[in-house]
Amino acid sequence: MRNKIYCEVCRIAFIHKGEVKLNQEVECAVCGAELKIQALEPEIKASRFIDDPATEINRRAENFARLRGYTFNEDKELVLEGLVDKLNMYGDFYCPCRFENIPENVCPCLETRMNEVRKKGHCY
């Protein structure tokens, strides 16, 4: 069975193969965010699985890198710290490299999800 799930982090719907149950944790196939199934009817609804900020963003980054076949450079910890700082200041994991705190810049940012890393060889 194929189930379409909307990710509230990257704001994209993805197909989850297999059975989906209430309160099940699933990984967004687009951004790597961990989501928890909140409702099955009339459509599947999932919300971000909240963990302590450092653990959540580290898992999201690791999942995204694994899904895309990316590796981190030596600045990984510095970037993750910047993401946690942005969460504490502005309420979400906005890209620490960008000034605008808008939905398109929630990590992984829209440009990164649209394969800019593959084109440029590095993140913004």
C-alpha cells in the first residue's frame, strides 16, 4: 500500500510505502525529518517528532545526507550549532547561512532540497 504523507517541515507530500499506523514514526523521504502520524482519516496527517533540538537537527541532517548520498565537511558541528541557535532565537531551524527566516529557509533549505548541492558541490 502506498500512502501520501504531507511533511510539515519541508511542506512537500511524499509517498510512504507500507502500512501506516496512528502514532507511528516515519521519515520524510524529501528532507529527512522524523514525523509522527497524528491522523489517518480523512487523510494521513503527520507532525514533526519533537526531540531535544540538538538531537533532532542532527538526526534530520544525517537522514537527509544519507537519503541524498551527501557527506559533511569539517564545519558540520558549527552549522548544527547555528541551526540550534536559530531555533532558540526564531522558533525553527532556519539556515544559519541566510538572513531571511522564512519557510523556504528551514533546514534543509529549499535550494538544498532542489539539488543545489549536487550542482555546486556544496551547501549555500
